[in-house]
Amino acid sequence: VIEAAARHRICIDNHEPVIPTGLQRTFPNLMTQEGVRGQEWDAWDVDGGNPPSHTVILPFTRGLAGPMDFTPVTFRFVNDVMPQTRVHTTLAKQLALFVVLYSPLQMASDEIENYEANPEPFNFIVSCPTDWSRTVVPEACIGSYVTIARCDKGEGCWYIGSITGDEERTANISLSFLDTDK
């Protein structure tokens, strides 16, 4: 399917639990794939969905296998139909996930009304690049916190995403990776 899609210049987001094998290196039209317990689990899983620590493990596990369609950036955290399935997150964490969890094709996971009600954060996800020339991890403790900085391939601007698991924290991030003349 991926090969046929490539012949017809069609991009693929394989949003199913397919094991990532590195096919995107041969077929760059395979832009991203799920293969992860993504954020949609928070919407319906009666066990409470993904714990906050889930997203601070992913960059070091599933994230190493290639682009990941996690479906981040939910702006509404409670499902009225199933209130026990609250998304364990904050708006700041949702925006940071756009930078932390790499995917050249990001899928925003919320309803349009929730984005319309939050124009400033929505503007960030609309304008945030997904094609990076450089990635740096200034700090991380797997399962507790991770800070990832990425440089936009087009304009050379840096974006920093920092997330935590279950514990709040204050981060002092070294910017030594930046060019000294900028």
C-alpha cells in the first residue's frame, strides 16, 4: 500500500497499531504512524486513560522508532458522556507535546469549537513547524520530565517543549545549544 501510494504521490498516516519498522526511510510518503497508546485512549478508556507519566516515557521508547501519531493538543479535558475519562493534562502540556512528540504530520485531536474558544493557543498549533533541522534534549529523566528543543528547518527559529509526569517542577534550562551570535 505504501509503495503504491508513493507511485501516486500520496502521503500516508498509518493511524493503527502497526509496529514501526523504519519503512519511512525507504518510503518518505509514510509521514507518521500511530503504533502507540495515543491520546484518544483518554477519551474512552474506563481505567482513566493514559497517566501523566505516559508522555514523558514515549520520547525514549516509541519515539525512537520514528514519527509518532499521538494525536495531541486537546483543549477540553473532560468527556461529558464519560466524565471518568478526564484527560490528565494541562493546556501548557498539550502545546508542549506538539514539540516534544515528533511527527511531521500532526493531528490535532479536539473538536473545532474548543479551538475556536481558545484562539491564542490554537494559533500556536497552526503556526508551529513540524520539519526540524536539529533536535536537542537539554534535560530529561525518563518517566518524570523531558525538555526537547527543535530548530525549524525553514526559518531557523527554536521551539522548546517541556513536560512533566505526575510531579510539578521548575526547570532551569541551559540554552548552550544556541549559536552564540544569535
